[in-house]
Amino acid sequence: MAGSSIEWTELTWNPTTGCSKLSAGCKFCYAEVMSRRL
């Protein structure tokens, strides 16, 4: 979990990581770039 600057919570957690390219619409998806950061 990571600390958060959101005023109504102290910690955040994202259980989803990575992505699977399913269509041509995935070509410019931000999730692929974000998944490399995790």
C-alpha cells in the first residue's frame, strides 16, 4: 500500500497490474506504460 494525499483516506492499493492487448484500441493505452512502473 502507498500513502495518499486524498483527504478522505490514508492509504491506497491497486490490486490490478499489467495489461493484455485485446484490440487495435490498445495501441495508445496508458496502462501498458503504467504497468512497467510497478
